[in-house]
Amino acid sequence: MTTSLHLASQLAVNVLDARSLLTAFGVLGVGVVLFAETGLLVGFFLPGDSLLFTAGLLCTGSADQAVHLSLGPLLVAAAFGALAGAQCGYLLGRKAGGALLARSRSTRLREGAQRAEELLERYGYAKAVVLARFVPVVRTVLNPMAGALGVPARTFTVWQVIGGLVWSLGLTLAGYALGSSIPNVDRYLLPLVALIVVVSLIPLLAEVLRSRRTAGTREERG
């Protein structure tokens, strides 16, 4: 009976909590979660940013941790999950068009689809694909939207690889670097995760401000 309860507690995984996912599935879980978040519409709620940062942190072994990950395999799993997921999402969108999104009852998913379409129209394919990586929900929806809207496969692939590597490897290495330099940094994990999510939005915010300034300048000249 005790053994069964212990096993059940190990199998109970909170998919919204990065540490819970990493404790249960390790490096393999990182690849699977990133694939689902970036390639399958059902994965829009998964914690990609915090998962990558926390995983990098757990590679340092600098704190009293229940799980320790190896940096090399983690980087491979993160990159593979992010890149393969985005490409899968694009192919699904290309074949199914907007039917997948039309069937969804999730308000959050529909809002993400609208933002994704706005990004593609406002910033062009290259910038939109890269910037979307740093916006939760949008990074899930933009890939099938790109396929449905007819973004050229070569253009999408090149820029999703660039954006995917910067996002997945950058956040992982940021967690690793911080964990290596600050003892017991995991005590401040929640505020650090919140900070890293805010920082990840900086490229998008900077692009929005730049776009508004450009539009303002054109209106003044006009």
C-alpha cells in the first residue's frame, strides 16, 4: 500500500509547473514539451520559457536539487523540440488551413491566432517568425497560421530555425549561467522565471515601439 502511494505521488505531474515536469521526465520531457507547445495547438498552455530557464538552472548542481540534468543533452533536446515542433505546426497549418483554429473553443487560443496574424502582416514573415518565439501562445499559433497563410516553406524554415535556436538555447544557457554564478539561486526561482519571461518580451516590445515611431515620422512628413 505504501509502495503504491509512493508510486502514485511520483506519477502525479503538474504540467503547468516546470520543476514538476523536469523531475518527472528530465531532458526527454523538455524536448516533448517544446514540441507540443510549438507544434500542436493543444500545447499552448505549456510553460516553455520557465521550463527552459529552470532546466538550465538544474544543470549546475549548485543547489540542493532532487534532479540534476546534463547541459549537453539538454541543449540538444531543447533545440530539437523547438525546431521540430515549429516545422510540424507549419505543415499542419498548410494542410488543414484555418480549420484547426476554427474548431477551437479557447478564447486565449483565438486571441493568440489574431496576434499571430497581425505579426505576420505588420512585420513581414522573417521578423514575425522570430519575434513570435518570445510570446507565449503566439509561438504556438503562429506556426500553423504561417502554413495556412501561405508563407513560403523555405522562408519559414530558415527564420524559425534562427528564432528557435536563439530562444531555446538562449533561455537554457541563461539559467545555467545564473545558476553557476549565484549559490542557492533556486530559492529565488519564481521571481527569476517571471523576470526571464518579461525579458523575453523585450525584442517584441522594441519592435513595436520602433514601428510606431516609424509610422509617426511618416505621418509628420505626410
